[in-house]
Amino acid sequence: MILPGTRLCSGCGIQLAYRWALKALGPKTIVTNPASCSTVCGGVGGYTPLKVPTFYCCFETVAANAAGAAAALKAKGQDKEIVVLAWAGDGGTYDIGIQGLSGASERGDNFIFSCVNNQAYMNTGIQRSGATPYGATTTTTPILGKRQLNKNMRKIMEAHGLIYIAQTSVGYPRDIYEKFRKAREFNGKGVRYIEILGTCPPGWGFPTDQSVNLAKLAVETGYWPLLERIDGKLVVSQPSKRYLDKSKRKDIREFLKGQARFRRLTEEDIKVWENYIDAQWDEIRAELEKQGDI
């Protein structure tokens, strides 16, 4: 669904995610896209590599735009055959777009909302966002790095009681494909939310050929679990199941050391990361035990 020759940076994780998401959803897809790196993918001067209809909108209006498209399709009797995809970055999800997303989720509007999370406002100059992790340097946190933990957007969306929520990474294209296919199967059942960790060479500070490796390391260290919540039930995806055992996880330093944005981290800062990872897996394990799945 995306032809060669996009305007995205070399090594951009977003392009991988976009290709696999649209491959899963197919040609009968309408995309709404706010200000973000992904708008660069759309091309310039009347030329575009995208083979599906795409609407570009303001930062804060992507969910409202998607809701309008979904309502129009329903009025025309085409809502069962055509799926609407809101494709936003972390700025348009965690921060500027959160009100519209929350409202659409509460109303049960019929579309897939995907957050491609590269953990800062990369398109506008690498400013920190609510998704920027602890200790990361950005142009607005240039000295000590960000001193706050990132929001847990997945849990915010879980509080809305959505039928389908998933978390994936550009290091696992098959996982992306399967989760978007599943989200399509829930067409007509309200908002479905998928968050993708999208690596960013200029924003994170790593060589372009390491994009996929870092996306995998985020999972292998336990920092970014691949999982789903299907009609309220938590499901850990196959690549992440082994990391329920802490001894199977790689040292978080393996993920951090390859990125210039973390070059100022101290051992005390790394301990914050380790505690963050342990806490999220303790919570996952406790819920799986409560469900009787382990």
C-alpha cells in the first residue's frame, strides 16, 4: 500500500510500521493523519507513495477526523467494508490529541487509532513529549534529560474499556501485521487502539542500520512488552512471553547504550529504568495469575 520513494529519514521505523499496518488492512482503508513525521511519508507537490485515501489534519483533530469519516461511511452503508485508520505520533496521541481520542473512545466511534511512538516531537525539532522516557535528552531537555517518567498511554486507553488494545514494535513486523488484522476483525465495535514503538535515528541518536536492532532490544530487555487486551483480557504476545522470567531479559544497558539521547545517564538513572521494567512485569504477572493464565 506504500510505493518506494517516501520522504522519511533513512532508517525511520515509522515507514516499516506504516507498510505492515496497511498491508494488513488492505486497499479498502481510509487514513487520517495529523501533523507528524508520517505526513512526510505522504509526499510533496501532488505526488504520493500512498495507495489509499489519506486526509491530513491538525494535531488535535485526528480522532475527530476519523470519527467523521467513520460516520460518513456508516451513512453510506460502507462501514462494514471500509476501515478508517487514524495514524498519529506520540504528540498527537499522548498530548495534543488526547482529548479527541478520549471522546471518540467514550462514544464508541468506529475506527482504528494507531500511535506510532518515537518518543518525542521528532518532526518539529526533537522536543520532549508525554511519551519521552526518563533521562532522554531532547532540544527542550538538553542538560539533564527528562526527569519525569513517560505517561502510560496503554493504561489510559484501558480505562476507556475498549474492545481491543495492542502494543507492538517495528522490530517485529509479523506482530504488527497480525495485530492490525485483528483490529480490523473488530470493525464496528468502537475504537481499537494500537501503539507501535517506532525507532528514530536522528531523534534517538543511533546509526540508521540499527533501527530494527534497537526496536528488538526494547522488547528483549523487557522495556517494551508486546501484548494485547482483548475484550478486557490481557494477553502477552509470543515474543514477549519468555520475559515473564526476569532472568531471560537482556540488561537494559544494551538498549540504552546505543542511543546518544541517553549518554548522560548515571547508574542511579539506570536504576530508575530497572525499577520501571520490574514494576510493569510484576503487574503483568499479577494480572495473568488472576486470570488463571499462569
